[in-house]
Amino acid sequence: MNNEIANLIHECEEILELKFTEEQFNKIEKYYKFLSEWNKKINLISRKNEIPVLKNALLESYSLYEVLQYEEGVFLDVGTGGGLPGMLIACLMPDVKIELLDSTRKKTVFLQKAIDELKFENVSVINGRLEELSKKDYDNKYDIVFTRGVGNFKVITPHLLRVIHETGNVYIMTGEDNGGFFKKYKIFENPYLETRIIVHLDK
């Protein structure tokens, strides 16, 4: 598995036509190895298609990074699961603070262990639901919020917009147009995964 992970990162480099820095490569590799080890214990990602899932997650995360690379401040990854894409964005953008939100306790326990053991100093974890967050002291807190198409878009969009400040931005990574719901928003095509798009929302 260790060689497979290194190989998939190299394969992504070829698709992206770049070379990750040594620090980026090492952090991505260590996180993916840790994720793979824990995936044997608890269900974090598909075990049957683990390598393809990890590959696509890295490609999609890099497409998000290309949109976010000049942003600063505090980011929130909603419904992060095993840390995708938040942990990968943390590897690529070590100077921003990223908070990982998930409602499943075992996943946030894994994420905290990954942060502690792999020394991700710019990442923290929140165990909870977005709907709860948007009713508490998180209103207008975040500069950037992103999610990999979690839940019903019409239901979660008001909550996503509530937790960003007036000049903040929301990015939804998805593979569908949700019945035309996104027509009024800006859409970024994914140059590396033709079936995926990034939808940009702001206040």
C-alpha cells in the first residue's frame, strides 16, 4: 500500500503537470498512509475502491486549491469525513487555518489523531452539524467554506452562507447541477475530472 500511495501521488503529478514540493509530497503521503491504515478499522472511504478514491480526491482538491490559492484567513470544510478535501488543502496551503466539520464522532476522532500524530499545525476539528454551527457563535466567522456536495443543496445553502462573513465565499464541489439550482451562481469547470464542477456562492 505504501508504494501504491507514492505511485498515485506521482500519477496525479503527471495529470496536473507539476511537481509537488518535497514538503507537500511528504505531508500528502503521510496523511494518505494514515487514512489508509485507519480505513481498515473504521469506514472512512470506500475500501473496495480506496486507491481510485484517493487519486480523485487529490485531483479534485488541487482544482479547489487553484481557486483558493491566493485566499487567506480561516477556512471551513463541511462534512469532511476522513478529511477530504480539508486535509489536502492544509497540505497545499500551510499558512491558512482550516477547521474540519463532521457530525460522525468516530471520523472526528480519527481526524484529531491524524492532526496530532502528523503535526498538522494549521488544522482543527469540530464534531457537529452545519445547521447547529450556523445557530451558534459561528455566524459570519469564516473567510472560505467548502464542501464536497454534502446533503440537499437547497437546505444547506442558507447555512453555508450564514457562517461566512460579508466578503466570504462558499465553494461546493459536486458532479451535478442539482436541477438548475446553480444557474445563478458562478461555476468552475474541473480541468482534471470532467464529471466534477466547483460552484461559487457569495453573499
